[in-house]
Amino acid sequence: MPDAATGYELVVVANRLPVDVTVDDEGAVSWSRSPGGLVTALSPVMAKADGAWVGWGGSPDLELEPFDVDGTRLVPVALSRSDVEKFYEGFANDTLWPLYHDVIAPPAFHRNWWEAYVAVNRRFAEAAAVQSERGATVWVQDYQLQLVPAMLRELRPDLRIGYFHHIPFPPLEIFAQLPWRRQVVEGLLGADLVGFQRAGDAANFVRVVRRLTDLSTRGSLVTVPSPGAPDRQVRASAFPISIDSGAFDALARTPQVQARAREIRHELGDPDVLLLGVDRLDYTKGIIHRIKAFGELLEDGRLDPQHVRLVQVASPSRENVEAYQQLRDEVELLVGRINGDHGTVGHTPIQYLHQSFPMEEMAALYLAADVMLVTALRDGMNLVAKEYVAARNDERGTLVLSEFTGAADELAGAVLINPHDIDGLKDAVARAATMEPRQARTRMRRLRRRVLEHDVTAWSEQFLGVLQAPQATSVPLPEDGGDGRDRGAVAPSGPSLLVGEGRRG
């Protein structure tokens, strides 16, 4: 394996490899592309770089040597079944995920989960240290690995370390619930650059640093003392992520995808209006709110169940976590009730698909849909919204978008909604379903300009350009994202919350 003299100039460290690795009964190794927005976003970046990607292969108790795929060195980090249960399903997805998404579901705090999180983060840091050449750039990804930056800096102080947080970063009053809040902050401050999806998230992080540490801050910069060396400047800023929009646009232009889009509408009975929702089956996505609003629109007579269809794709997600099992039951019960009330023989107003589809089928669904419904209760970005826009080369279609997504900061031209306001959501859906074509086209042109110009390459170049710059400069953190609307950053008030790092569980 490479060392500091023979390693790679760019190393990405993520919870998952960009592929799922499996071994058959004969010991033959095979792989397939992993699902998820992170892989979708970073795969084009790594394809253009001579770098290494450190991550888990997706199967427990799988020990593999590094291997090459599409010009990228993949370095598997082994996780045992216990690691998957405690680190991934436990601390990452049952503690951090609900906490960072405004406690939509109650987080669980268990000390043995935290201990597994620390141990696994150290394993990732050690693997990255081995793969990095002297002075290399290491880019750590997301909430599963928040301790890696500080651990990696301890092992390899010569590295330039960046961290990107793909999900929301909560305000102080919510983050302070975490028993190990101080350790997480210190872990993130091991990076030279801490990136977020929204300006409000970056502001939340800086405020947490101010309240939970004694470090000095100036604008977006945090000064971290380095014993025996000059003080480090850690910058926290927003870098909204995007997609490979050019490739998605080209895919949607292929005759096969366009023919499939027409076929989808025909299979659904050629409805006057086709609504579409595409999500992981996750309680943060507002799927229940969306389906409830649609059902009430049918009940009120504002939409005709004989001429309007809703297709809801809900990709399986974290099926071993109890909250996700309960959500699936609730969604399927609600879909069944609405279809029972408003369906006829051979026709149901909601087509519910609990499965994943290849990108070609997704592009066809986007092209077929008149209205895209993105009703997330809280979301770091939401790349589905950008995929829909990139696919609409016909400049048709209307995007209904939750204001609680990072995409809402960028996608002027969408119909913005508060998903908690069911009456407002109903009005927005009805408006989108009956929008005058010229107005819809004007909106879509504006959306497409943004998505096609600011693609994943621009995102990665911007982040890496700031990370690798010789000297960071202070940039004031906007309180409202630059357009006068509140982005969820909450200013602390009252006495310090740092009374002691208690433990629960």
C-alpha cells in the first residue's frame, strides 16, 4: 500500500465506496455502482482525478485489498456486523440523522454507539493517512465521519484537510442536546475548510464553536492554536452541491429515454396531469405530507382522480431502523386508503413504487411528469430537484419545492412551499397543475440556467480551490443567505450551555 512518499495527491474519505462490493461463494469479487446523492455528486470529480477513495464496501465482515475502478483507486475499510449496527445504523442514523434534521424523529443517545463511532472514525483516518502522499489534499465527506479531520491531522499534520457536511447543521439549541457535542466540534475543527450546503448551516456551526469552545472567531474564520506551529485558520462556508447536469441533460435527450417517457404516460392512462415524487423512504422527505395534500385535493374536487395521477417512487432506505419501518407502514396505509376511496376498476390515482430504478428510468419519469413534488421537511440540498430540472430540456414542467431544502436557496423559479402547511401545499400543487404553459416555460428556463451552469464540477472546483489556496481570508457570514429570507440560523442567547459533557444512555 502507498505511504507518504508514494501515495495519492487527492484522497476522498466517505462512509461508502462509490461501488457496492460483493463476494460470491467461490470467492469472486464483483461490484456495482452504489446508490445515493454523494456518489452521484463525487463520481465525476474522481473520474477526472488521479486519486483514491477510502470507504466501506457496503457488506459487513468483508476484508479486501485496494483495487481500481474507472481510474480511481478504491480503498475498502472493513466494518463488522457490530460496527454496522452501532456505528452506522445506531449513532449515524439513529442519533445524528434525526438530531441534525430538527429532531423530526427523536434521536437516541447510547454510549456504546458513540464508542463505536469513535473507533470506526479512527479506522477511516488511519486508512486515509496511509493513502495520502506528503502534502496531499484529503476531502472528508459527511456526518458519519465528523471525527476524522482531527484524527487525521494528528496522524498527518502535513496534509491539507477539507470536510463537507452534506446534511443540515442544526442551530445551537438543537446541537447542544448531543452528549458528545464538544468532541464532534473538535473533530470538525481538524479540517482547514468546513463546507456546508447553506449559509445558515455555516453560521450555525460558527455559533456552536463560539458557545462550546474558547476559540476566537472572525467572520467565517475560527482560529485554532497549534502547539509548536503557527495558529491554524479554519474556515466555515457554504458550497451548495450540484449534479453532473450536462450528463443528465444529455441522457434525457436520448431517443430511448424520450420514448420511454411517452410510454410511461400511456401506461398510466395518458392523464391530463402527472405528478411525481422521488425520494428515499425517509421521514425527513415529507412523503406523508405530500400524499395527504394530494388526497385532500381529490376529496375537495380540486383535482379529478380520473385525469390526474401521482407517481410516488420511494427507494428502500435503512430498513433495519425502526423509524423507517414505521414510516413505510404509514405511507402504504395512506396510499391504500386514498386509492380505495378514489380509484376505479383498472385505475388508481396513486402509483406507489417502493423500489429503486436506474438513471435512464428516472430520466424518463422526470420527462413524463408535469409537476415534480419536493416536499422535504428538512434537507441539506435535495439533488432530485436538480435532476428534474436538468432532465427538462423541453423547458416544460413545474417544480414544487420545499423552502426547507438547500435547493430553495438556488432554484428561483420553483413554486416554494412550507410542507407543514397542508392548505398552502394544496394551493401550490393545484397552482402547479394548472399553470399557464408560458409561465411554466419561463420558470423552467430560469431553473435550467442555474442548474446547467452550476454543476458538480463547478462545486468541486470551488471547494478544492478554497481548500488549496495558500491563505484563507475572512468572509462575513450572511444572516439570511443573501436574499433577505431566514435560512434557519439561530443566534444563541442567554448563559452558556457548556455546563458539562454529561452522558445519557
